[in-house]
Amino acid sequence: MSEAQLHSSIVAMVSLASGIASNHPAMGQCQLDRLRKAGVPENQINAVIEIARHIRDEAAEKLDFDFDQAAGKGGTTAGTAGESCGCTPTPGGQSCC
């Protein structure tokens, strides 16, 4: 069974998004260059960045909520923290699901 190869721009987008969402120190600078050289429109790059930041921020909110619950502080974290799905649109309206 042969493996399907992803287009290099898709690999760069996935890498950029995962780097942002995971707070990787390199922050996807190399992938930004690759995407721009490949001719990916800036609005698509910006959408990937927005979605990745939203996922990162939502994860942090949920961790804070869980910590506050364990510490007996109750649900002091705003937003969707504590919800099971966690799929809310970004502030700019991008879907992360």
C-alpha cells in the first residue's frame, strides 16, 4: 500500500498551525516563508494563524478552568472552558472544526 504524499503547502500549514497551537519556540517562521514562496494567499495564511491561536488559547482556558476546579476556586475562567466539544469559532469567525 503506497502512502499519499501531502502537497508541501499543506505540510507547511499543518506545521505552522501545530507550532503556534503548541507554543513552539520557533513559532513557524520557516513555514511562513515556505507558504509565501509557494504563493499561498496571505488571507489563507492569516486564517491558519487565527485558528491555531484560537485552539491554543482555548486549551489554556480549559487547563485554567480545570486547575481552578481542582483548587476549589470554581469556574472562574470565561469562555467555553469546561464544555465537552470545545469547537467554537475564532473571534474572526473561522471554524476550527
